[in-house]
Amino acid sequence: MLGQDQYLMFEPSVGSNVHEHFDVLVVGAGISGINAAYHLSKQCPDTSYVVLEAFESFGGTWLSHKYPGIRSDSDLYTFGYSFKPWVGPPIATAEEILTYLGEVIDENGLENQIRYHHQILTATWSSKDNLWTVTVNRQDVDQQVRFTANFLYMGQGYYRHGEGYWPEWPEMDKFEGQLVHSEEWPEDIDYADQNVVVIGSGASAATIVPNMCDKAAHVTMLQRSPTYFRTGRNAIEIADALRKIDIDETWIHEITRQQILYEQSAFTEQTFKDPDQVRDDLIGEIRRLLGAKYDVETHFTPNYRPWRQRIAFVPDADLFKCISSGRASVVTDEVERFIATGLVLKSGQELEADLIVAATGFNMNAFGDIVFEVDGNTIDFNETLTYRGMMCTGVPNMVNVFGYFRASWTLRADLVANFTCRLLGHMEKLGARSVIVAPTPDDARMQTGDWISDENFNPNYVKRALHLLPKTGDKPKWQHTQDYWRDKDEFPAIDPNSPEFVYKTQ
């Protein structure tokens, strides 16, 4: 496998008059963009494409996140690709995931199709020319270049890398210690023998706390409200058993993948059919880990139905082991204000800290924060309607990957990539130069609403961004369903001759 810096050696020519054309332009060289590149190269070998990445290398989230212990919160048998067996522990570190992605690039000859340091600023569609014109800032040389493409494939992810969400806490400037955000982690930070307060209780906090415990004097997880967690060994029994008898890794990957998907489906279904039982099971496991005397009711009993927010997996229960040992503690309260030595909480309690970590989430973006225009009109995606969470009404020749919250992101990336390759092939057969999605007369009468309902899934980062996201209709094809177990059957059955696809041949 090539080393990570060897991928940085490809340097296309630059200059104010640079103008390159491709059949498909893929945005982002993270998990979704690399997946798109693979499927385009295999299923559409005569299609020219380029992958534009703003960072200096591939990996997206796994390159940008630097906080202690950064790891997946989805298993790599389903978060990894269907075509590339995963052979490590199911919950993987960022380094392990980057190695895996690098192997995919290397093994499939994708490196020459990826351009790094390319930040897309604008994307403009011309109906006259049936082309997208994309303006790009070459960050390594501080120069703008242009590309044209027949089709855009948006694989850029859904949040602003390097920019965390900061709540508006009073008097933050009074704190005399160090204040950092998990999304903006400084590489030179030293927290040895310090009192650390981590604000938040999501997957980032659940990773940071146990990974700071060994060096810090004490770590306090300060949460406004409790979160659901699942725990278990960082291993899959069936995979380990099959390896002992020398089964081929490709078979192990697929068998393990199918078992995990079955179990995820059953668990998700149960959270809707019998949420009280799921709630009791999840909280009961935490009670078992922390002991009868621990106040699980206050600190680990959420006030919402399981799966209305993402459930973080804690491998080998490391977070709870730190709490049991006394090296970490949990406080459920809200910040009243900052003081020189730490925090004053709304209850009046003071928390002393040398270092405060805001693990308070991120800011979502809509389609990479790129300014989109169609025939001179700026697109407000909130005024569009989503088709199966991957196309938007009125936006020609574009698909967008937005994964699942209740299953691995990559499962949906696979479905979207396969559909896109079918769509491109269908357009070629028709001689079509553009395609848009549009409601049929019957669909046009349906009720519309926000991209996802508050009752279905309601984390704050989604609620803050609903005004940026497309609307949905009351029919599944005009929704992002979050239901892989239905989509896996419906996506391959999508008929590109259906009336909601409107083609233009001239």
C-alpha cells in the first residue's frame, strides 16, 4: 500500500485559465466519495470522473478529527465497504479506518482521480449547455480554477469539519484555564495531571472521557441531560469463530455483515414496538456496570424514546469502567457561567477545571456550503423536495449522499452509488443530457414537512439545520426514510422510467 503522503504527489497544472471537463464530478474524498469513485470505475468504466477534496488527503472525518481516542461508533463490517472485507475489530480507530480507505484507493487505482486541496466555492448549472460549472479554490497555491461536468455527485458529508458548535455560555472569557472544542482539537495539548471537564454526553464525549482518564488527574463529564448507550465486547463472535477454521475473509465479512444487519433491524423494530422494554434493557445494563448505589436514574436515564437520538456504542464498557474506578465522574446539570477556575452550574455547584472540553457537537451544512445556482437563480434547498434523500426537485443532474443515523452511513452511500450508475447508464441509452425529479400531479397534492420529524429523530444538530435541508412529502419516495432495511429492497427496484424522472435530450 502507498503511504499517506504518497497520495499527495499528484499535482495537476494550475493557472487562471485552467478548465477541465469530466462526465461526473465527485465532491469529497471521504467514505462516500471513495465509494463513488470505486463504483464509477467498476460499473461505468467509460465515464470520466474526478474527485475534488478540500483537505490535503483522503479520509474526511477520520482525517480531520484529532481528539483522544477518535474511533467509529458504527461497526466496520457495515461501515466498511461491501466490496472490501474488514479484518480488524468492529469498532476501529481513525488510524485503522484511514489505512483501510488507503488500501481501497491503492487496490483499485483511484489515486489519479483524486485532487486534494480543492475547495469548491460555487456550482452553476446552465440549461442551455446542460453543464455544471464548478469554481474551485486551489488552497495549496491560493488560486481559483474551474471545472465543468455533466453530473455532480455530492459525497461531502453533512457537517463543517474543524468547526464545532459552541453554545452561548456566559462569561467564557473569564476562564483562566484552557478551553477547546472536540472538533477543533489542538495537537500540542497536554492535560497530564489536570482536572478536566468534558461538556457533552454524545459519542465524542463517550470516547474522550475514557481516553483522557489515564493521564488526567480527574475527568468530569458534564451533561445537560442523559444519553442512551450500548456496550459490548469490541469483537464479533461469529467472525472470530470463522477465522479459527480458516474461512476466507470475503465470506467472513459478508456473513458477519448480514448478521449485524439482521440484529440492527430487530433492535430498531423493537425500539418502535416496545420502547419501554428497550429502555429498561439499556438502562439495566448501565446499572449492572455501575452498581446498585450509583444514581443511574439521574445520570443515565434519558427522557426520550430510544433511537430518537443516536445511541453510542461503548466498546468494552471503557467509559463505565472509568466511572466505576473513580477516575471519571458524571454531573447532570447546566452551565450557569464560566469563572476563572472553572464553571458555576445552575444548581449552584462549582466545577474546578484546568481544561474544559466542549464536546457539544457540530454545525451541519447543506451540500458542502457550496453556493448553487440554476440558470442564474440561487438554490434554496429548503424550498426543494427530496427524492429518497438523494435528489432534489428542480436541481438537474445531481445526487447527494446522506447516510443513516440508525445504521452505518456507508450502507446508504452504497445504495446511492449503485442507483447513480444505473441512472447514468439509462441516460446514455436515452441520449438524455439532463434529468430532474418532479412530483407527479398526484404527488403534488401530498402534504410536505421538514426533512425529518421531531418524533422520528430529534438531535439538536439536526433541529438547528432544518432550514437548510429539503422538504419531505408524505410518501416514502419523497422522504429520507432512515430505514435501510426497506431501502435495500426499494433502491434496486427504482425504475428510472418512472414519471417522477424528467429527462431532456437536447
